Amino acid sequence: ITCNDPCSDCSATDSDHCLACVNAEHYFHLNKCLTSCPDFTRPNDSLTPKRCDATGCQDGNCLFCNSSQTSICLSCRDKLLHQGACVDSCPDDWVPNGEGGCKEYVCEAPKQECKLDCPSGDKCITCNAPCGDCSATDPDHCLACANDTHYFHGNKCITSCPDFFKPKDDVTPKICEATGCTDAKCLACNDESVDTCLTCNGKLLHEGKCIETCPEDWEPNGTGGCKESQCPSGTQECNRDCSKKCITCNSPCSDCSAT
């Protein structure tokens, strides 16, 4: 009789009952020549012809299992191994690990694992800018800043420090440090008198106070404070019955008495 492909030899009474295979790529299993081994068996390529060996496992897709607990799979055929079972796809919050199994999905910054009132099917929440890391329950509750230009203060990332605080740039991350002063705009004050300011934040220092503008007859000194104004050329400082600090000399005087 003529043996049916892929048999190279067959029973004298059944042309599909293989006794040998046409080529060495086939697995000889239960008098069949197969391209792959069926469930509950695994390939044995060390024999000639190649054969399919019984796995002894309870899961048909399992290639190897625990010898003492055959329900616990160790490797799978064309499936993903997850917690001792062969699965078609990884469950929620798990992803393929690239080695035939599943690994737990880990949120990457600036995302955090959601733990409260989470969107359906979404394990991770996105931190709101400028947070580089945030609380798992609040995307605006910063745990770190996205860049080093911000100050980390009160679980916020801010570009400048608030009143009663001064910048501290020599730490990482940069923070806002309490001044201990009674004036909100004061960056540093006298140790013995917290009412007396020494430097100001965005204001002018004048006689221990932080002010918007220098008082009359005073002008900015260029270093954050105020200095007494000088009378311009052609005028003199008034010393008696003065309505203004400087008086103008009458022509042709280029300089005159202050009175």
C-alpha cells in the first residue's frame, strides 16, 4: 500500500498508521507524524525520531510541573506562566515579563500607583506639574519636584518662597526655611529683636523695616536699601523754615547759603 504523507513507512493495513516519518522535523507520537506535540506532552528532541513525552501535569498546556504537585506548572507551551498556571494573557495590573511569564506592573514617575478613588482599569495616576513624584491619592500632593528650579515646600513645588520664609539653595531639593521674623517680607532679622529686619524679599530695607518705596528725601541705594537724597548741583539743603529739603540758588549764584 501507499503510505499517506508524512508517513515514510506505515502499517500494511492502514496507510495513516505511521511506522516512520518522512523527515526528521516531525515528532513520532502514537503512530502519527506531528509538527508539534499535543496537550499533556512535551517535545523530546534528543531521540531519533523525535518524540513527544508525557508531562504528567494536570494542565494540558504545561510542559513542566512540580514533581510533588502536578497542578503547579513551571513552564508553558504557547501560554504565559502566572502563579503556577498557564494563561492566555496576564491579568489586570500584570504585564508579560519577556521570559514567558507575568510580572506586576510598576508605575513609573511621574505616575504613582492609585490607592483611593481610582479610575476604572487604571492602576496609575499621573502627577500634576510641577510634581516629579506625588501621593498615590492626590496628584497635586508633591513628594518631589520635576526640576531643580523649584522649591519643595509644604508638599508643593513653587518658584519662590512665601511670606515668612526664605530660600535655602544649598540642599537638594531646594526648600523654603522659616525666617523667624515678624515682618512677612523679611528674609533675615536681628537675633535679639525679630522686629528689626536685616534683609528683605522684593522690598527695600529702611531703618529695620521692609517697605515698597523709600520715604521722602530718601532714595534707593542700589543694594536693597535706602539712602538720604543729596541736593543736586545748584541747590542747597535747607536748614531753617524749610518747606522742602533743597532750595534753589538764585541766578547768577551757582551755590548759595542754605538759608
